[in-house]
Amino acid sequence: MILELLEWAATPCPWFARRNGLLAAQIAIRHRAKRCQAAWNGHLEACKKFVAEAVGLLPADENLVILGSGHLNDFDFAFLQQRFQNITLIDGVHPLEIQIRARFSSGRLRLLTADLSKPSAGIEDLVSRASWTISSCLLSQLPLFSTDHSPTLFERHLALLRKSPRAVLISDVSKRLGTGPWGSLLANHPLPHPTAEWIWTIAPAGESGPHTEERHVQAFVMNS
């Protein structure tokens, strides 16, 4: 807890990310990922494999935009840096390690700070000019740190992805505790048929309660 508080104080970020809990949540995710490494490995590897297979192995002459990049836990970033000439990461706050990585990237890694629940015209333009756009494990999280709880919140994000020539969407769509029923994380918002899907054990029993928490994850290739 002390380490998390020190990291919260030391991370440069806009005030809205501190006020709405986004910075605290991002730091907590990093520490949970370490504690739950064995439980998360299957999910993270599935994300990396899906993205790699979707974007393929073309020469590094294209631009990539990642929405909600966070700590990049669910990306094979070494592969992406070989695959793309330039990468733009967009999130409400960028962890210290990502800020340091960008500083030493010779301009190939660009960071933009933005509230993705309300994408600006500038972000829409950037996405429309990207070769690929990726949204991974972001869609279901948008209502948690937004003051906008409009029923169109999910649709706006999907519309943003549709502006990209080619896009990848990975999202947890429902959750359950123990052997209980599955409950929607997207307010039953309709999605197309997934290209792939898997179960993610996000919290083993004892991590955040007496029961295991699982997420049903779906992955899509859009606009290809």
C-alpha cells in the first residue's frame, strides 16, 4: 500500500485522472497483475497472440494507435515496435515506466493524455489516419471513470474504432463470481460475433473476496 501511495504521488498526470480514481486504479492493476500472474498468464498471452495474428508481419512502415494503453501488459510490445514505424498510446494517465520508454524511443512512441469516454475531434482524426487502432480491455471500463453514463457510451467507442481503416477490439463482456450466473459488463450492448473468446480469471479466490471472479473475454477484428 505504501508503494502504491508513493507511485500515486510521483506519477505525472492530469488532475482529472487523480480525482476520478483512474490513476489509483491503474496503479492497483499493476500490483494485482504481479500478485495474480499465474491466473492472468492465459488471458495476457491470448491477447498478445490475437493482436499479433490480426496485424500480421508486414514491414514496419505503418502507424498504430492504442486506446487505453495502460501498462501494456496485454501487448507484445517488442513485436509491435518491429511491426510499426510509429505508435501512439492514448490514455487518461500514462504510467511512469511508459513515460520513460517514450522519452527514449527516438520519437517513435508518442503519448497522448485524454478522456477516452469523450473522444475529441483530434483523436477521431488521429484514429482515422492510423493504419491500425487497438482497444484492449478498455470498453467495459469506460463507465467506471466517466461522469457521462449515457447509454451511447459504448456505441461511441465502437464508432471511434470504425473510423480506423483496420481495428482490433478485445473486451471483457461479462463476469461471474464463483459458480454464479454471468452478468453483462456492457449493459447488454450488442456486439458482432467474436473472432475469438476465452475466460479470464481476474481474481482468484482470496484476492478480492472468498469467490473466484471470472471474465468472459471476446476479441474482434474490425474493418479489415
